[in-house]
Amino acid sequence: MASIFTFEPEPPRVASPWLTPTDTPKSSTPAPQSRERGTSVDSPDQLSDYGVTRLEAEPQEGPTEYKLHLLLRPRRNYSSSSTGSLASGSQQNKQQPSSQATRESGPVLAPSNQSRQHRLEQLTTQLLWRLQQSAPYHASVTGDLVLPKLPEAASSLETPTRPGKLLAGLEESRGALYEIGVSDDGTFVGLTKDEMDESLTNLKAMAASLGCNVEVVRMVVVGDCEWQEPAVAINNFASKGKKRSLVSNGQTAPLRRQAQLWVAEALVTPDLSSRRHQMPVSSPFTTNVEPLPLTQTGLQAAEALEGIQETTEQLRITLTGPTTSGKSSLLGTLTTATLDNGRGKSRLSLLKHRHEIASGVTSSVTQELIGYNGHEVINFASGNVSSWTDIHASAEDARLVFVCDSAGHPRYRRTTVRGLVGWAPHWTALCIAADDSENVPSGAGGTSSAQDIMGTAGAGIDLAKAHLELCLKLDKPLVIVITKLDLASKASLRQTLSKILTAVKALGRVPSIIPPDQSKIVVESDLSSIPESDGVAVQRVIDQMANSYGLTSIVPIIMTSAAKGTGIRSMHALLSRLPIPPTPTSHDYSGLVLNPEQPACLFHIEDIFGVPASHEPLTIKGTVTVDSGIVIAGHMRFGRLSVGDTVIIGPFPAEGDEEESPPGKSGAQSSPNSFGNSLGHPSTTEVSRIASRSMVSASVTKGEWHHAHIVSLRNLRLPTHSLEAGQVGTIGIVFDLLDEEASNGSFERSRPTAPRVRKGMVVAVPSRHMIETGHTLQAASGFTASFEDGDINSVTPGSLVVIYVASVRATARVLRVFPHDDQDNVARLADEIDDVFSLEKPPEKEEPLIFGSDGVTDLTFELITNREWIELGSQILVMPGGGHGLYYGSERGEKGVAGLEGFVGKVIEVVD
């Protein structure tokens, strides 16, 4: 499944093998409780307390590791041991049987620093792998692991005072369990006290280098042993005040020693203390919220990381176009270097649903990642690439291209438009089939006409032209990709090009055709690199853009064939060279008035995944109930978010609205995919509720914004500690919920449930000015937008439309249509709100439509379902939403006939 987020359906769990012994009857004595950190082992547990003689064999995969020892030197040889010899099959150094052990062992030779460092790196790599085994999602990379900075392998390691920086990707790990003194088959071997202490010290040093803590769960005495200290060792003991024996000739004699053998169980968990901040003094469900101690941490983290810059370029592109235009097949060839067979072979790895495979029609948004490093193309056809993380590693300090493939069938108009507006794409790649002008498909994989797709309702409709006009209206950087070049005749190709060139030139843009690849035969192995000739041809177009008036002035046109491979390498050359717009800031959008509630950073939520974001209950003792949170995906509008930041999320329906709404009608409880069910005219009660909600300032609206903290971040599936402006990724959040008093008693409290997050919400950190003044973000119940399209005058007050702003898709009602007047906008808007929501006044006569007026037209909208975060100056797309009143006497508003007609404007005022 091609998506920005991936997870394991059944996440692994950390389970102690002491709780599931093998070949041993269960003891009636309960197992001892786990020791707290720093607990003394002066009163050791005995093996008889557990009623076990051995553990289950070590699992090959999972978060449990058996180690005979973690010493960086050879362990001593025992002349006798009650636990017997080491079990066969262990990967550690084998111990000689006691009968063959020398009575006077030679001195234990200290290994060189190089060999000690090598073993330390091996042990740390193994620990990192075990920790990754318990990560519930974001599967770990199968390539080479990048080791963190390890402690210096000196003569002896010291226990670190505190863990280092947590290695990115371990935030969601449930931990790793180490059984020390146990062989691979589960046999108890044991270590002496000094060897066990040294092993635990080494484990803590390794864990600290990964940013983890070590907790000794249990230490059990499993037997005893005896060994002989050599003369050198005895002299060493004597130098430390230890007892020694002398013989008559003046030389030291061997000393026989006895000691207990220990087995330890240690739990290694990520150090999450950096993201546990002070809980809010007042509940986030109350009006008087004090965000100062919460958001200050996020601001300090952002200031500390201000100098860090991302070195790998990230380009976002959306593939759009009519159905059967070859979008998915083209993306499949780009990402897998697989040539299509005319029946969808190259797109099989992209499709998410079974019905998409059966019908060949894409109904969802597919996301893929391609890397470029010089002339090298990095995709799933490259060697040692099996995940997005591998692509990140191979394209380091080069370029990554994030491609979204959206649906093209009129039935999935909502998905099509979300792909164009959502995720803030840098470029739009419009796919138009070269045989689009032919009425009958010319062969396998040929393009179907609108009438073939939609039946008689599609007669005379040009779907490719509708997509082209919408892309041009959005005024975003555009690339036109002509697909299925192998199926088109010269006449059909000429007609398709003529249609494209006419539409592009009509809006004052300059089309620039990239010459097609001249190679007659292209095999799949040729698609792994970019030829110099293709790079030169594309670079001419890029240079033309640099000398023009912005990225929208030039429209590159490229011709491709996913079946023959024609133009695929030119497409790679174009993706690797397309210019990237500047990093967005909070001052990019401008309105007629300054928005005083602009946050320090803003993240738009585009998708929600119903998997836990935190697994602390499995790794932290004493936790009764902890909100597991959720994982959200989207793009960073501006600012920076880091792991540990405390943020606010919203806007949620106000608490009063939730109480007044009938069951199943609340905006928070309804599915974000069911806006079409709310297109009817609201009742008088609903209008009154909307009016009272709109007249309350968002700064004091109860329950509209909730506090949460970030527990994990992913930048295109890559674990990271921060997400920068202009990047897309996933965020694991946990809400900061406080207990509320139950109604049946002051001493009984019930834990509130986490609010339901939906698409279109935002994650933000308030600005310093907002913190100092006590303000929070303002959600909008209505807004005014300005349009330069003269056809907008055909929209009548009272009509229902669907608006798209950033990640927001909402149903809105048109309140008023009037000519643009900069000076009177504010006063007119206030009077208009009073007139609309004053139910005591009799309805006034409908104002005549303003057809044919020149210049700019303003429209005032009222949001029907929920209040939304709408930024001043942002682009808005208004499309037919059903109901009468829009396009009187025209069929363009009918569903499935001309669903891509819309109007593009700019938000100039927001009503909270």
C-alpha cells in the first residue's frame, strides 16, 4: 500500500520469558514484583522462588535477547559450577567442561582497544535492532544501520549519569528485554557478582548512547561456582588490601575462590522524559486556559533548532487528470522501472483496494517517493532499496520527490480536488492521454471517452479539458504530461496538443515542449539513470523558467509512454530539476487586515490513522491509564515542530454545540467523508445555534482547542526529531487530558475521552505574543472571499457550495454577493451578519444578481457544519455543492456531469 504512513497490524509486545516457563510446572508461589530502579540486590531472589529450571529458547525475532554476558573481555573459567557447562549453540565464547578446566588458569588477557570497540559496536547494533523489533509501526529499514556515537572503549566503562539524545525512530518502541547469564536455549548459566555488574554497566552505556534507560527487573541466584585466581591476579588483590597466601619460597600461591552465580533480567526503554512536560493548571475543557508553561517549551525548542537546516531537497508533486489517462501506470513505471503491458501491470503496487485492481479505476490518493542523486534514479528498482527509509539514505544531500496520485473519475471529484489543493503541492502534473481525441480506444489500454465512462450523461463532455481548466484556474506551477504516446495517431496527437496549447496561451502562459526521447527501444534497465541528452533538453526549459516572471509563467509539456518507456527518462530528468518554491513563512499570505492570532507554527491535518501514538503503559510501571493518542498526517505550513512540543489542536465543536446537537449530527462525530449528507437547508433552530456560535469569540469558546504533546515525528516515513516548514510527514500526538469530577460525588473522578480529530484541523504552537496576551487561535464561522472570475456573479445568495481551503473541505452557504470595495468591507460585513442572524426581522427581498459587472466580486460565506481555521490571504476554491440556487437554468451543477467547474479566489476577511 502506497501511503505516507505505514504500520504493523499486530504490533509486537515485550513479554518476560519468566512468566511463560517451559517444561516446568507452575509454582504456587507468585513471582516477585519487579524491582524499582536502583533497588539493592543484597536480598537476592532465589531460583526456587520462581519454580522454574530454564526459560524458553531465545526467539529469533522480537524484543527479547539472551546473553551469556555483556563483557568486553573474555570471562573467567570456573573449575566447578553448579549450573554446568555452557549450552551448545551459543554464539558466545564456549566454556570448557569443568573436568578439562585447568587448575591454575593463566591470566585473563585484556583485549586491544580496537577489539573492545568492535564488540561494543556489535552489541549496540544488536540492542538497536531489538528495540526496533518492538516498534509498532514505521517498519525499520532492512539496510545498514547507522550507529550513534558510542562511549570510548576504555579499560572500563562507567555508568552514564543520564541518557543521550534519543535516536530518531525509537520514540514509539516498547523496549527490549535482556536476559543476562542465560544461554540461547534458555539454560541458566549465571555470572559472578562482579561480572554481572560489569555487564549491566556496559548495557547502560550502550542504552545511553541510543537515548534509552535500563531498569533491572529481577536478579536471581541460580547457583554457585569455584575458580582459582592466578598469581598475577592475587598480587592485584593484594595491592588493594586483599588477603593473599605466601609459600616458603616467597612466591604467591593460587587462591581458590567461591561465589554465587546470578541471572539478571533488564528492560531497556526509550528515555521519554524530554517530552513529559508540566500538565496544565486548568483543564483544557475549561475557559481559563493558561498556555504559558505549555507552549514555552515548544518555543525554546524551536529557537534552539533554528540554525539546523535540511540538506536534502523535497519536492511535492500531484498527478491529476481524467480517468484512464494513465496516471497510475506512469507513476508505477517511475517508481518501479516496470514497463506497462497495456493492462495495468506497472500500477499493481500502487493500488490500495481490491475494487481498484478489478476495475482499473483509482478511487483513493496514492503516495510514492522517488529519489535523485546526480544522474542516478533511486526507486524500488534500485539495489538495496526496499522502503522509503532506504530512499532517504540513498538520496541524502540530493533530492526527494513526493508524488501523490489522485483519482480522475467524476464519481470521485472530492478525492481529485483534495489531491490538487491538499498537501500543498509545489507542482501539479496534469496527465492527458495522447489518444484522448479519439472516440474509440485504439487498443489495449486505450483512453475511454466521457460517454463510455459516464453513459449518456457524459455525451459532449471533455474531461481532459475540464481538468486542464481547473489546473489553470488554481494558478499553481503546472507540468503537462502527455501519456500513451504509443497508442496515438499523428492526427490525434496533433489535435490533443492543439487543445492544450490553446488553453495555456489563453491565460497568458508560455507552453514549452520538451523533445521526446529519440531512443527506439527502451528496456527496464535503462530507466535507472538519466542520460546526459535528456538532462540537457530539460535544463533548457528550467533556464527559461529562471528568466521568466515566476514559476507559473512557463508550462513544460512532456510526452511519455509507460508501455514503451518513451519519455520516462526525460520525466525523471524533469523531476530532478524542477525548481522548488521558497520555504513558506507566516507572512506569505496577506489580507486587508492583519491577523493578530497568527501562531508561531502551523500544521494542516490531511489524514488520520487510528493507531496508538504512545505505548508508555507497556514500558512504564505505575501507569494506570494513559491516553494512547493518534497519528495524524499533513504538511507543515510554517514554523517547526519537535518531539516533546506541547501544541494545541482544533477547532473542535464547542461543548455547547455538542450538547445541543442531536445524536449522529455533531461535526466531531460524523465522518469527514459525509459532508454531502448535510446539504439541505438548516432549520430555524440550527440557524439560531449557528448564529450564537458565531457571535462568540474563539478566544473564549469552551472546548474548541485542546492541548496535546508530540511523541513522535516522521518526515516521509523517516524518523526525525523535528519537522520543518514546507515538509510533509506524520505526527504522533497524545492529548493532555485531566480527570473531571463525576456527578455522583466529589471524590469520584472519571477520565475524559480524547476528542475526535478530523481532516481539516490544524496543529499549532501559539506565538509569543499570544502567550503574553493570553489569546489563542481564532476559528472561523464565516468569511469573505474575493474573486476575479466574472462568472462568479451567477452565484446567488442562499445557495450551497463546497469550499476548499488548504486541508479544509466544508459545506458553506452564500450569504451575499457584492462588488469589491476595500473601504466598506468591514462595515458591510458587520451589518450583513446582524441582518442574517436577526430572526426577529422579516425576510427582505432578494437583491438582484450582479451579472456582467467588471472587476472583482466579493462573496460572504457561512460555514454550515463546523468552525474551521481559515488563514487570511489563503486561496479558496468554490465548487457546486448540490441544491438549487447555483447556476439557474444550467446543468453544470449536476453531480457527475460537470463536477470540476469552480471558482478560485482569495480570503480577505474572517468572521470568528
